[in-house]
Amino acid sequence: MSAGPQFFGVIPPTTTPFDAEGNILFDDFRVQVRFMVESGVHGLCVGGSSAEGHTLEMGELQALLETAAETLDGKLPLIAGVIINSTRQAVDRCKMAARAGSVALQVTPPHYVFRPSDDAIVDHFRAIAEESGLPVLIYNVVPWCYLSPALLIRIMREVPGVIGVKQSNGDLKLLADLLQEIPEGKLVFTAVDALLYSSFALGAHGTIAANPAAAPVAVVKLWDLVQAGRHDEALALHRKLLTFWNALICDDLPACIKYAQSLQGVPLALPRKPMRMPDEARKRRIADAFNAINGDERAAA
């Protein structure tokens, strides 16, 4: 499958709602998916970092993807997040994702402490793309297995099924280098939440990141403003979103995203242990920053 026009814009990663025992609350998950659709986003990613995807068993990821596909009913493209270490396990999960209704994959490099060679990483993504039959976005987020722009471009040239990268590590210069050198037809999505405006202005094809999950309406508005060339308004919104991001970001980020979503009508659910919910001071800070974006005092209730 080639990189079609459906892969663009604001593609939030879902969170995974858990109860106190760590069981998935699928009814709450359906509410979240519908909320994302109503927010005007351009796609949905299930199973990524914000979803605590590293904690999900394959059967749980399959059930989440099937639930999302059923709820979306073709309204938006569904991307499966795959966070796993071995090529064999990654291929198995990616094949499952295809059966479950996903139309693309977001896959991390191996994320344990031993980094494979560049040639091995190329072969890893080749096996995933060829055996799954789905287009692949490389989720470039693992600090000790960071893929340089040169290696990312090599993979995209040698493996046709790798359609782009979600760039999470590094500064804006690395994103700019990718956009400058990327092969024609390939995609660069940004996950640098503090620099969404700058990334969009540089020409990033979209974003899959935490802020889109926590404040999708505002991030869609930011995307639309930049695409329309309304940069004064976009910069003003960026400043509010940066304050919001600074309130969200901490070690328990997925839990903070869940709290922010609860301010917008999504049922408040727990993270999977050992992660904890934010304390009352952080909740207040998140709510205040969200209110500043929207001017909606109801979120503080």
C-alpha cells in the first residue's frame, strides 16, 4: 500500500482506559474514539506510548484495534502502534494489526538496551513491511536506538513499505534535516509537542503526539491555521498549547493525558500500574492551562 493522502494532519494516539485491577474498559475506550472523531482529527493511532502500549499483551492490542475499527466504521484511518523488541514478535503483532482493521503501522525500533547494527535495523523494518503488507511509519523515539536522519532516509529508500517517520527525539534541526532530505512521497510526522507550530510551518505532514490526544480540537485548529497561512493566530494558539504541554509533561504523561481528556467528557480512567494518576496540584495546573486554551470554565468543574 502506498502513502495515500489519508496520512496527514492531526492523528492523536489514544490512551487505554484501565480499571484499578489493570483491566481494559472497552466502553470507555469507545467513548474516547467517538470523541476524537467529533474533534475533527484526521486519523487515530492505537497502541502507542500514550496508550501504554509497552504494557499491552498482543490479545489486548488486538481487542483495542478491533474495537477502534468497529467504532470508527471507516470514518478515519486507523494506525496500529507496535512497541516490541524482536523482529519475530513485531511481525506477529503487525500481521495481527492488519487482520484487526489497521491500515498502517507505527513501529518503534528495538527498545531494549542493546542496539542492533544499522544493517540489522534496515532488515527489521523490511521484514515488518513485507510480511505485514501494511505501510510503516518508524516511531523514532528510543534514546539508545535512535535512528539518525541518514539511517531513516536509507530505510525509506531501501524499503518501499516504510512510508515515513514519526520524529520524536531531537530538536527542530533534526526535523528540518529530515524534511530537507526525505525521498519524494515519504512522510515526516512530528511528535515534538512543544514545537507543533514550528513543525507545521516547516512543512511536517502532520503530528502523532500527546498534545493531540489531550487537546485534539485545539491542535486541529493549529494545523488548520498554519495550512491557511494565518501565522499570527497560530503563534498565539501555540503559546497556549505550550503552556498546556508544560503542565502535562512528567513521568506519568499518559495518566495526565487521561485527566485532560476527562475535562472534555471522556470518562476518567486509570493508568496501568506502576504508573499513577497526577496529584491534585498537577490536575489543577492542567485544568487551568486547558481553560486558557478554550476559555471554557466548565473544564475546571
